[in-house]
Amino acid sequence: MSRPTETHDPWPPPEALRLLTVARTIESPGSTYGPWRLDAWALTWIVEGQGRTWLDDELVETRPGTVIFMHPGQQLRHDWGRQRACQAFIIFALDRLPSPWPDDRSWPRSRQLPEDHFLFVLWRYLLSFDQEDPDSAGCMLPSLQLMLRIYLSDHDGVIAPVHATLPEAVERSAQAMHAHLRDRPTRPLRLPSLARKAHVTPQHLCRLFRQSVG
């Protein structure tokens, strides 16, 4: 059996990362919040409703699944739409982002994510903690760091379902490999032949194996 591939973390933790506030609010239709000058970093998730957010002179049209990243020194203003809105936000501070973290001013101003994105799972996890409990920091701060990494990642972040059974083509190919080893153990079994027995193309069979068994 081959050794598993080792994965090394290329990014050191942000220096002196502090979680200041995790909360959610309900916003009245047509209300405005701001403008004001930010003195910390923040992530905002639009859970329900829509509106417009200005960061300095840049406009972000918001709707459910919009995540906005803000950094100190920006001027922020929210204008909420005609329906009641719900937002969740995380306010945090740090001393420095060590290399190779990108400079925070180059981060995406906003991202539009699907409702089943893993970032929102972590966000709900943070909201469940009692922030006054000092023992919470051991889980909350690593979760926040992971959320920042996910926000910067191009990965789609959708949680894949886990099934007890393999795809039918993988099951057929496994049966074919077992029969081949039993009946003709000295003869090579090549991918095109195995794919024909599984009734799929070789490329699709490889893709199914990667998705289901790694």
C-alpha cells in the first residue's frame, strides 16, 4: 500500500488574532446604517433580504449568501431594501498577517456563496458559543482563522454527501478486478478493458474513483 500524501500548512497563524464580536441582527425595511469609519476587520453575511453596501466608494449589491470583507480605515454604509433583512457579522483584530498571507487590501471585497457552503457551517458554529466563556476561545479563534482561509480560497466549499455505497460503475469495476485477479492473476488488467466492463469511459471511471475513494 502506498503512503498517503503528506500535506503541510504553508500559512502561519495571523499574529495576535482576537475575536471581538460575533452577532446577528434583524434590519428593518428601508433602514440605513452608517456611514462610519471602521477601526477593525469584519466579515458580514447577508442571511436574508437584500440591499446595498458601500465600502468607501465601491458599491456591493447584497442578497442572501453575500459575504463582505472589510478592513480598518474603510468607510462603511448599509442601505437595506424593502424587506426585512438578517445579517450576521464577525468583528476581529490582529497585529499582522505573516507571509504568505496576501495583504488584506487585496482580498475580495465580497463573495457570493451558495447556502450550503462550508463557510456558513463554521459561521453558525461561532454563533453558538458563549463569548463570555474563556474556554470558548480554544475553538472560536481556530474556527475564525479557518473561515478567513476559506474566504480567500477558490474552492467551491460545498459539502459533499457521504454515501455508504460506491457509484455503480465503481462497484462493477471492483467486481471485475476481483474476478480478474481470481481467474487470470498473471495477466495485466488495463484501464480501457476495465472501463468497458464498468460501461463507462476510462476518463469517467477515473473521475468516479477519485470522487468516491480518493
